[in-house]
Amino acid sequence: MEMKSMFMNLQSEMDRLKNPVDDFTTKWVSTSDVMSMLRVSRRTIDNYIKAGKLIPTRINKRNYFAINQVKVLMHITEPTPSIQSFQEVIKRMVQAMISLGDSEY
């Protein structure tokens, strides 16, 4: 039980240390970058904006797009990471400890 509580405390400490800014940051690309990524013309980009497929963000009289929007148009999904983070390993260990503790009762 003591080991179980230590793992739970460790997991909560790791959750508190997680950087909340990473969840909100995205990479932005310019119109010319999107044109080359999708291999389309400027007119097609304008049509995508008009249709709502791309939502531009104006910065200094230029349009920028979130890379996630472009990936949706390219039909690219995020790759599954093959390397597990330390946090994921700890979470699995805690879950295993919890399940072992439940089976003992």
C-alpha cells in the first residue's frame, strides 16, 4: 500500500510539472508554404478559405495557417510514437499497482 501511494504521489507530481503551454502551441505556415505542401495554386487556396476548409490568421497583412489544418487537407495523421515517455511508463506502473492491489482484496 505504501508503494502504491508513493507511485500515486509521483504521478500527481509529474502531472503538475507538465508544461501547459505545449497543449496550445501550434506551428504556423504561410500561404506559399501551404501551396507547395498541397501542390495547388493560389486560387485553390482562396477557394479553400471561402469553403471553410482553411481558416487564415492575419499577421502583418499576410495569411498564416495552422499546420493541423493543412495536415487534414493532406489526409496525414499524427504518427504514433514508438518511444514511450517516462511519464507513460510511470502511469502504466501505477495502473498495474492499482490492479494488483485490487486483486489482493
